[in-house]
Amino acid sequence: MSSRLSDRIRAARKYMGLSASQAADLTGLTRKSWERYELDKNEPRATSLAMLVEHGIDGNWLLTGKGNMTTPNPQNTQPVLDHDLLKLTIKELENFREQNGPDWSNEQIARIIALGYQMLAAEKQKGNTPEAGNLRFLMQAALL
């Protein structure tokens, strides 16, 4: 499987049996906007990635390329990702990017999301409330 996020987005859409227009409709985008994600011209919004995850695409695979494309059967196993933590992580990244305008590649963004998510999940697993503010430290470090 490709290491590019754009290729994984395209593969996920095709796996789901959707055209680019249908995927765009599900996320409230134009077909052209969706196609720009798949061509690695635009970075995907949180809602677009969340739509894929909500339709059975494994978030870890989507962001990192590791593991399987689809989530395991929820009747047999626990969910691989906490969707609320993933949405929080992506939202904080988008806010940071709007405020600071870093010039990160899609792959750098995917790594930041994966690391940020892991950080929040570890806090939650320890019984602590995940703090979105801690993600800003990770993103500041990524600017260095």
C-alpha cells in the first residue's frame, strides 16, 4: 500500500464503492474538492477523514498506512480508534494550522495526527481527561 495519504483516501473510497462525486456529497464538498484530496493537491478536512472512518475504514490505516484498511467486526473486538479522540486531534491540528500556517506535507500532517491521537489515548487509558492543549506542544515541536 502506498505511503501517501492521498492514495489511501482514494483506495478507501473505491473500497466503499463510491464515486468521487458520492464521496464529496457525503462530506459536503464539491467533486473537484474531493478529487484534489486524491491528487494530493489539498489536505483533507477532519470531516472528510471522519466520514471514511464512520463508514468502516480503519483510522489508523488511513493516517499511517499500517494495519488493515477496514475496522474489525465490532461484534468481535473493541474499536481500534476512539472516534471522538480522533476528531479532537484533527480539529486541534486544523486550528493550529489556521493560526500558525505551517508548511507541512500531507505525510507530516498524518504523522502529527497519529502521534497526537496516541498521546491523547494514552492519557485516557491512564484515567486522565485528554487535554487538547497538550497537542499544541506537539505541533509547536513539529515547527522546529
